[in-house]
Amino acid sequence: MRRKSPRKEFRRFGRPRVPGRLPARRIALIVVGTVLFYLLVLSDFGLLRQWKLSREAAAIEAGIERLEARRVELEAQRGQLDDDATLERIAREKYGMVKTGEHVYRIAGPDSVGNRP
């Protein structure tokens, strides 16, 4: 006589399954998984928010570096403006200023006179 295997004798205890209905344990796992996904990925403390903040921080740091380089340039220009000759040259070239008693003669080029044959 053959013995029955223990697996065939094993019966599931509890309520029988109802077709089309999820067990409570599976529903609980889905709810917990959904909540964890929201907390870890989509919330204000989630991975997406942290990634976005790190990108913004990198952009801000790059802007700070650009502004620091610009500040160094302006400091160098400020040092040049302490020289009276440089200051006078900039006033004459950029702003068209003249000293008292000086006369300015502007020479018109061929383009400003008009069309001459």
C-alpha cells in the first residue's frame, strides 16, 4: 500500500476563498505599499523633491561663482579708476566730456556726409 504524501493531506485553514475578492492581507499590502511610495517618492521629503532641490542648489552655486568672478573684475576696474589719467580718458571717450577752454572738432567721414559722386 502506498502512503499519501503529506502535501496532499495539507488543508488550508480559515475561510474559503471567494472568487473576485482580494484577501484582506493583500489589500493591506497594497495600501501600505502605496503610502510608502507616496512618502518616499512624491511627498515634500521624497526622492523627487530632494533631486529637484539638489539641482536648484547646483544652479544657485553656479550663479554665486559667476557673481564672484564679476565682483573680482569690478574690483580690478575700481583700482584702475583711482588713477587720474585713466579716469580722464574714460570721461573723454565714453561720456564725451571736455576740459574748460577746450574745443572739440568732429571730423565727419564719407558715410555721414551723404552720397557724393
